[in-house]
Amino acid sequence: MLDKEPFSQVLRSADGYAARELLDTARNRLSAAQVTALESVRHDSGLDTGMLPSPFQGQLNNALDISGRVMTRLLTR
């Protein structure tokens, strides 16, 4: 069984990369409930899904729109 501290830290931080690392390296020492929790963290972060979660996609689109307007303004001076 895996020490609870690394598992707890990953859940508290909701760090998808750390969750993926624990799943890849310590799955055989995790309980079924821990695997499920870590898979949820990984999925919610958007890792290994092939797409960004909606809130992040919206933020990225907004940032791209702003940067496009700034670049246009700078290049048309």
C-alpha cells in the first residue's frame, strides 16, 4: 500500500501531472478507490483526453483574441 501523504497531496493540489505519475509508477500499490480518485484528477485536468477542458479552452480562446487585437494594433501603427 502506498503511503497516504503523496496521494493526499495530489488530491489536495488537483495536479493532473502528479496524478498521472502516481498512476504510472505506483498503481499496483494503490487501492481501487485511490486509483479512481487519481484517474478523476487526471481526467479533470484534461491530460490524456486529447482536448482542453471547457473552462481552459475558453480562457485560451480569450487570450488568443486579445493577443490578436494587440498584434493588429501594433502592426497597423
